[in-house]
Amino acid sequence: MSKTVHVILQRDVAKLGKGGDVVKVASGYARNFLLPGGFALAASEGNVSRFEHQKKVASEKAAKLRADAASLATKLSAVVLTVSRTVGGEGKLYGSVTHKDIEAALKGAGFDIDRKKLTVDTIRATGTYEVTAKLAPEVSATFKVNVVADAKSSS
């Protein structure tokens, strides 16, 4: 039996390569660790062509997701949300405006964005704040949130 074999890495393996790479490894390493652990496939012609096809489909899907996220980012950048809260002295809020509040305001404006994708500093006073939404790995959008005093608290 050959001392080395070629395998296709299914995912990143430290000090060996990234997912999709065809690498040459010791046959024992492949047989005892990489193949049973699902880290790699034997580099046969069929496996190589199937893996290339999967990579192509995945990259097309990622490009479509990026394009969708970019168009959403353009729309979202023009949005200015208004959130009203009960206010005490000097424009300070009772409590704060949270990610959950901003998510609800976005849903009201027609955007379905998960609050875990939002980045915002703590909002504890009236004013205008910038919020960043990470829509895709390389795509993010920044929009404004105006925090205003409730009609009840300004009296």
C-alpha cells in the first residue's frame, strides 16, 4: 500500500488546509483520522468533480445572498426610525431602548431583521443614534433611530 494518499478536505483542518483543498497526507492519517471523522474524502475523480460542483453551487448561493443583502442595505440606509419613550428630567429615559425595541420598530417599517444582527450602544436619553445591522459576512448597513419623548411624559 502507498505511504501517502490524496484527500479532499471537507472542512478546515489545522496545519493541513482549508475545506475544498486537495492535500497529500500519510495513508494512516487519512485512514484512521480524516476519513472516519468526516474531515476528508478520498480524492477519486468522482469525488473531486462532485466537490467542485458543490463548491460552485455554494459560491453562487453566497453571491445571491450577498446581492440580496446589498440591496437590503441600500434600502435600510435610508431608514430613520422613531421610538418614543417615557422621559424624566433632562431628556433621560426611564429604562433604555434595547435591541428588541429596535427590532420591533424595524418590523413595523417592513424590515425583518433579527436583533442579534444589530449593533448599538446603550440608548438612555433622547436623541438620534446610529445602529448597524450586519446583513451578510461582508455587508452591513447603518441607519438612524430617533428617540423622542412620549406625549404623556412631556406634559
